[in-house]
Amino acid sequence: MLRSVILAAARSSRVERLVETAPYTRDVVRRFVAGTGTDDALRATRELVAEGLTVTLDHLGEDTVNPEQADATRDAYVTLLAALSAAGLTPAAEVSLKLSALGQMFDEQLAYENARAICAAAAQAGTTVTLDMEDHTTTDSTLDILAKLREDHPGTGAVLQAYLRRTESDCRDLAGAGSRVRLCKGAYREPESVAYQSAREVDKSYVRCMNILMSGDGYPMLATHDPRLIAIGEDRARWFDRGPDRFEFQMLYGIRPEEQSRLVGEGYTVRTYVPYGTEWYGYLMRRLAERPANLAFFGRALVSR
Ligand code: FAD
């Protein structure tokens, strides 16, 4: 219920203005977002890589409504990739992108061309791209664009969301050699017709999908902070004899950092998803929706001091 309210607020421009202008918002945002510019992204990446982590960077923004904005997002990624390469931070750092920020809502071809330009810049920088997955109305389009991108850039990764009923089948399709798949629970509000609604059903689906990916020939990226799922991931890695070069764990910047370090200490590859940029509102609201404790933390920061 609370989750639905917060996810509805994520789409409200009135709430967005309220949150953005609240006096202590910035402190809360900093916990989950590395900063606003390329320099902030580089600083956070350097710090994480020094701790033995790998990184995927997300230039924040989604639901772009005009070609100029989409081009600006593409250019921001190209600039970032050149800077990462110049700083010697590739291939430890790669990028994650949302096709909706590249024009998918109004021109799929434009989104594909922008994503292709970013994949080319990533190849030149010696690293890879992963396509984030957004709400279920975009899944087919995103997987179609992925298939086209992989013709020239086979290392391009995709995200599959365990809460969608279709995802086991998508995992089977994408479990082949060379395929990089990030498995997450899913962060959007989805109808029962397409998505499991209870946490238990989503967790069971996650395990079924994980089994498909970990027993397949691709490169699974297990994106979760859930202690039970991480333990099952460790178990499957032993069972399917997957070392640190054959799968990885992924977590979000600012969430369970001590668990990220523990896994690095155990010898696993761990990638931190680092968002940066000025358009942090939708991202922050999804993180708050995941965990009421974060909402309390946010509320305290807004009213205290
Ligand atoms: P949950 O059941 O939400 O959490 C399990 C436990 O983890 C909690 O009990 C708590 O201890 C801890 N935890 C979880 N969330 C938080 C938090 N916000 N703050 C503090 N502690 C927390 N979703 C998409 O729909 N599309 C994507 O492309 C996408 N990419 C992602 C990339 C990465 C690297 C990660 C880690 C997640 C991504 N997600 C994406 C979000 C994902 O779908 C979930 O919404 C999110 O990861 C929370 O689910 P969970 O597996 O951590 O489990």
C-alpha cells in the first residue's frame, strides 16, 4: 500500500517540486546518488574501485520527451566513457542506461541509434553497456533493441525483472553464451495481469530465474540486496562451479555497503550501480518505495535540524 503511494508520488510533478525544494533533501539524496556531474561520477568510481568493487554508472534521467534531451543524454554518456577511459577506470567501470532517456517513448529508432552510439563509445573505452529495464510496457521494445545492439556489440547486457510472469521464459532466451543478464526483482508498480504481487511469489520467481541463468552459458549478474537470495546465489555459484569471472553480484550505491565489502572479501565480483546527475527524483522515489525505513530516514531529514 505504502509502496503504491510512493510510486504514484514518483509520477507527480507537485510532489517532485515539494521534495526538491525541501531544505535538507540534498543530504538524503547524497546517500543514494553520487553527485550531479561527470567529476562526481569519477570520484565515486575511483573510491569504489579502490575498495575492490566494480561499477556501473547511470546518468540519471528517464521518460525523455524530445530529441534534444535524448541527444544530450547520449552525449553525457559519451563524455563519461571517454573520461573513465582517460582515468584508467575501464573496464572496471561500465555504464547502465535507460532507453526512455534516449527517446524510446516517442521514437524507438532514435533510442536505438543513441544507444548504439553509446555502445560504440563504450567499445572504444574498452568496456560494456547494460540496458536498464523499465515498466512492462517497454519490455518487448527494450529486448528488440538489445538484440539489434548485440549484432555489433555482443557484450551489451540486459536486465530482467523477476516480478514479471514472462521473465522465466526471457531468461531461457537469454541464457546463451556471451549473454550478460542482470536479474533484479523489479522496481515499478505493475498490474497483477503481468506481475506477481506478493514478495514471496517474486522471491520464488527470482530463484527460478537465477537457476536458469546460473545453469546456462551466459554471464549472470545477480542484482539484489536480499540476504536470502544472496546466500542462494553463493550456493548456486558453488554448485555450478562459477568463479568470479563467470558471474557477479550487483547492488546499489549507498545500500548495504558493508555486505558489498564482505562479498568482495569472499572473492566474488561485486558491481555497485552508481547513479549521478541532476534528475534524481524518480530514482530516489523508487528506492524509498522499496524500504519504509528509508522513508522514515527521509522524513526525519526533512523536518529535523
Ligand atoms: P528487497 O526485498 O527490496 O530488499 C531485501 C533487503 O535488502 C531489505 O530487507 C533490506 O535489508 C535491503 N534493502 C533493499 N532495498 C533497500 C533500500 N532501498 N535501502 C536500504 N536497504 C535496502 N529495477 C528495475 O526495475 N530495473 C532495473 O533496471 C534495475 N536495475 C537494478 C540494478 C541493480 C544493480 C540493483 C541492485 C537493482 C536494480 N533494480 C532495477 C531494482 C530492483 O528491481 C529492486 O527494486 C531493488 O534491488 C530492491 O530489491 P532487492 O532485491 O534488494 O530486495
